[in-house]
Amino acid sequence: MLRKIFCGMLALVLALSAGFGCVAEDEVKTLRVAMECSYAPYNWTQPDDSNGAVPIEGSPDYAYGYDVMMAKHIAEALGMELQIVKQDWDSLVPAVQSGVVDCVIAGQSITSARMQSVDFTTPYYYASIVTLVAADGKYAEAASVADLAGATCTSQINTVWYDLCLPQIPDANILPAQETAPAMLVALNSGRVDLVVTDMPTAMAACVAYPNFKLLDFSETEGGFEVSEEEINIGISLQKGNTELLDAINGVLAEMTVEDFTAMMEEAISVQPLNN
């Protein structure tokens, strides 16, 4: 009888040990991060894993760019596996609200309007707002927003560039917003508009892809666009109330400096595909 009891207890211990072993193996959690994968230099799509690109869920393609680099850094620091989920710009906030993804790292400005729907980390980049024009166009020598008067213009939908900045141009002919950043750049390159308003990294990357563009930066002058700090602070959005992940990501960002952000962005711009 004692032998049977002992054998039974031993079997139970072995079973429990095996079970704990399975739990330990499953402890590595996945960080599901949403982005457009078409917003260089923040994020883009490419056909292979060169430079450290990450597979896009449900796609044969890969994602890379500043946002992917940042997501990789955060996931590694938190001991998590990274999964990139491609979403349209307008689907990013709903995706994180519904819990389809854990967070959005997609070049989002930390605006009060967005903060009604999601929580934001501290900034992971600071991006001044600038203007892109044709280098040989009528606005190439503009030195202020006032000098852009009468311009036909557009920008990306649901951005501070379109909603806040374009209306500050005197007598502007504001065309419908473009669905993506690449679409607004195509509009400028084709001559359908005189200018687009965007942020510095997007403009710098665009000038690499389109050498005929000229970047106008009024941000440090009295003639610049009137924007608050929230319009240039770029953050990572999470589902409201997800304080555990929010605090964890903020802890990683706290270990980084503005110089770290700048160096990472410069690297992203240097390797971006010219068609993104």
C-alpha cells in the first residue's frame, strides 16, 4: 500500500513539474504593435528582412523604419516577442481601443483629442512642423506662413497638419485630405497642389525620394505655424487603463535621450526605400 501511495505521489509531482515547465516556456509574452507600414521614415513595407525588418502579421512582407526600430528596442527591453500588425491610419486608434493590438507606434502626435480615446506614453520623438514645396515652384522662396498665401494645398487625413496648420495659410485653397502620407507626396509631385504640410522626419525622407522638393522650416521664427507642444510630441498610444504596459514602456523611454531618438531617426532615413 505504501509503495502504491509513494508511486502515486511521485507521478503527481512529475505531472506538476511538467506543467510548471510548460508555463515557464509560455511566459514570453507578445507585444502586438500597430502601424501603417507606409509612412516613411516612421514605418514602411519592404520585401525582405534587410536591416533588421520584422515580418508583418498575415503578410509575406516586412516592416521597418523608426517605429519598428523603437518597437524592437522596447520589446527586447521588456523581454517580449514583437509582432507588427498593419492597419490603416484611421484604424489605429480603434485597434488599440478594442484590444486587437497592445499599442500603436506610428508617428502619432499626443493631442488632447486623441487622449480622450487612448492613453499615451511620454514622447518617443519630437517633430517640428514644416512645409514641402516644389523647388522650382512659386512658393520656393517663402519665408513664413504668410508668404504661402493663396496656395493650393493638402496633407494627410486626421493630422494636425491638415486640421490645424493648413487653415492658418491666408486664403488657402485646401483640397480634401489624403488617406496616407505617400498620397500627399504624390499630390505635390504631380503638381496637383503647391504645397503639403508635414513633420520634419517625413519631409526629410520625402526630399530623398523626391529631389525636386524643397523643405521650408519656419518653426523657429515668428512666421511659423502656431502649434502647441502637443502637436510636435510624438507618442505611443495604448488602451485606456492599461497602466502596467504604459508604465513599462515609459520606463524604457526614460532610459533614452533626445540624442538617441535623433540618431535612430537618422538611421531610418538613411535606409528607407525611395518609394515609401
